[in-house]
Amino acid sequence: MHSLARSYGALRRAGFRLRRLTKPLGIAASSHESGQALVEAALAIPIVAAFMFSMIELCLVFYSYCLTSELAREGSRYAIVHGATCLTASNASCTASSTGVNTFVSQLGWPNLGSGTITPSTSYPDGNENPGNRAQVQVTYSFPVTLPFVPKETLTMSSKSVMYIIQ
């Protein structure tokens, strides 16, 4: 019994020393606060995670809109230099039709991070592909919303670029 009391006294002295060492650090060692941090973390982590994933989704939406705009500009640039009078160095025709411009835009190879559907549409509002006429490229992008607890919907965005054919 005497050895048990001696070991209990040694444990109490060690605990007193531990409390004395941790008190300047601001570490709470009282028993009524032992589960508080766990409850706070359980409440805060899902809120922070939902906010973080929402911000990532919002960034993907903005990236997809910029992608749509850039694809429309690239398509109209391609259309204006491949007009009705376009010739290669060997005098072969390099004229691009509406289908050729749409194929060019679809195969540009920009990363589609939003995993949506890209639909280009090319038209010539003035009727033909002659120099001085307009080439219009419109790109429509369907962005799937993939947030949890949010209804599965699709955001549709489009961008149009109109330029004058130079050759």
C-alpha cells in the first residue's frame, strides 16, 4: 500500500509540473474543455469545405467564360485570313467555309476544365466570304454545375466575335 501511495504522489507531482509548464503557453488543460475543440472542428470543417468547393466552381465558371470568348476570337481570326481570295504559296486555295471554321474552333486544343460542351457556329452576315465582308463566329458553352446539394443544372454562356475579312 505504501508503494502505491508513493507512485500516486509521484504522478501528482508530474501533473503539477506539466500544468505549470503548459500554463504560459495558453494551453487549456481543464477537463470541462476537453471536447470543445472537436465539436468546433466538426461544425467548422464542413462550412469551410463547402465554401472552398463553391469558390473552385466559381473560378471554373469564369475560366469557361474566358475560354468561350477566346475561342470565338480565334475562330473569327481564322475566318478573316481564310476568305474567298486566300491562296497558299503554291497558288492553291485556302478558303475556309463555315464548316472549316467550326472544325478549327473545335480542334484548338484549349483545356476544357469545366468539362462542358463547346458548340461553334460561323456565319457570314454579308452573304459571302469576299474581302471586306464580315465573318461572325459564335461559340456556345454548356457548363454543368457539379456542386453537392445543388440541383444538377447547366449554365449556358456564349460569346460572339465579328471581324472583317482581309483576304
